[in-house]
Amino acid sequence: MLIAITGASGIIIAIKLLEHLKAKGVVTELIISKAAEKIILIEKDHNIEEIRRLASRNYEVDDLTAPPSSGSYKVNAMIIVPCSMKTLASIANGYADNLITRAADVMIKENRKLILVVRESPFSAIHLENMLKLAKLGVIIAPPIPSYYIKPKSINELTDYFVGRILDHVGIESGIKRWGEY
């Protein structure tokens, strides 16, 4: 599974997703954008190398020769978490100028699962048009909207629940409580 972290708020979602996948023994490949490196330093006590160690394999964002840049390289799913509006716009308009946007372009052209955990609020009409364009192509647009019916006691509980919902989309059981179980 290919995970990309871009320069938007919400790095904790990516970290928790990588932790869950590692605990499940899922092989993960990771790309971190340059902007995400800056956000990691602002938002989290983790350093970039700690986050990289959560993945099975790492790629540099500018390495367009890396395996995920080719359709012949088999990746079952790609999750961009968090997904910045810049990355969303690049993907929606076929502007594959780095490994993240190229790999996303490959996922679309090869008809593979692509999930974008978009982070912005409020959404502008441009953001919504880009999301609609990609949703029409089968891309899953999954903003991390809280589920209050779980009666969370912390941000960690909300984040774990949302990570569980992401895992649902790639067929990995997370053990989250479901609607009606509260």
C-alpha cells in the first residue's frame, strides 16, 4: 500500500494510519512531500525519520524514477493523507510534477484505488470542482469529518475512528465500533 503525506494540517492521521498498517503487518511504501516535512515539525513531536521508520519502504518526492511512477509497478491502493489542495488540484488536472502526483496519476489511469484525505475548510468552489472531477473518475474523497455518535473523549479517539474508516475502504479490519453499537 502506498501512503503519501502532503503539506496540509492533519499529520497525526497519517502517523496513526501507518501505525495501524504496521501493526497489521501490511507492507507500506511512503512518500513525504517537502511541505509535509515542514508541517510535521510544526504539528507533531515525531521527527521525519521516526515517521519514515513506520513504513516498509520510502521514496523521495522528487524521484520520478521510483517504482510507483510506473503503471507496471503493482500497488493495490494509494492513500494521500493529509491531501493538500495543491496536491488535489495537481491530480485533478493531470499535473504530475512529483512522485506523489505521478503515482496518483498512475492509480487513476490503471483504475486502482486512490483515497484522498483532503484537508481544508471551508472548501472553495475550485476545491469542490476538483473533488467532483476526481470522484467522477472513482477517486474516494474522504475529508476527516468527525463522527460524534461515537461520543469521543479525545482527539485521539476521533483520529483512530477516522483511520478505521479509511482502512474500511482498503478492506482492512480496524475494530472500530460501528453505527448502532454505541
